[in-house]
Amino acid sequence: MSLIPSFFGNHRSSIFDPFSLDVWDPFKDFPFSSPSSSLSTRSSETSAFVNTRIDWKETPEAHVFKADVPGLKKEEVKVEVEDDRVLQISGERNVEKEDKNDTWHRVERSSGKFMRRFRLPENAKMDQIKASMENGVLTVTIPKLEVKKPNVKSIEISS
């Protein structure tokens, strides 16, 4: 079950919570160290770019993840499967090299490491995961196992 409370009633099922590995840290954006940083799966070095947004949709055929990773090359992003059912997407954006002649007026683009983890459902075909990247969007597609429909045979009722 997720550590993040649901503000929309009991909208999520307690049986399968895909965000169960996310740990909400209310102190992550403050300049001092977080009291829960030792408990969190994210260290302070990963919180610099942790705001990487990921969408997860389920189609009849697959689970599809889309992550915004603008400015990163595919070599700078990792897609891994942990413990057979945990999809991990991580990467790092390096700080731009400074030239002594440069004068910086504003620095707003984030740099550092990011990592997002998702527990996948039982119907995911873990051996057929595909990942691609185009225009700063990483797409990870995980096909679903085909659900066998029960074989129903009609029985005539005698009098």
C-alpha cells in the first residue's frame, strides 16, 4: 500500500498499488537535510532532478510508460527490471561546464540524478519489454499476458 494518502476517497484498489514504491518526502525541497532521507529510497543527490514526470497507461495489449527526459541522450537513461516485477527508470543530467569568461544570469534547469520505480502487475510479460526514445520522451512498452476466457458450455435443463 502506498505511503501517499489518497485525497480522492478510496479511488485506488488496495490489492494492486503501482505506486507502492514511491515515498513521499515533504521536506525534499528544503535546503536542510530531510529527517526521512535515511528511510527514503531516494537520497538527497537524486532529489535534484526527481521531478521527472512519468505517465503509465494500460491498453488491452500492454502497459505503456512515457517519461519526459528532455536534453538527455539514450545512453544517459537506464531502464531496468528489479526482482522480476519492479520497473526502474533512472538517469542523470550533468551540470553544464562553466567557462571562466561566462556570466550566468539565471540557472533554472535542473541537473543531477533521478530514479522512479514501479511495481508491475502479474499480467506483464517481463521478458518482452521494449524501450525507445524520441524527442526527449522515453517510451517503455510491456506487453500483457493474454487472459484466457473460460470455456463455457451451455447445459440443457430437462424437465
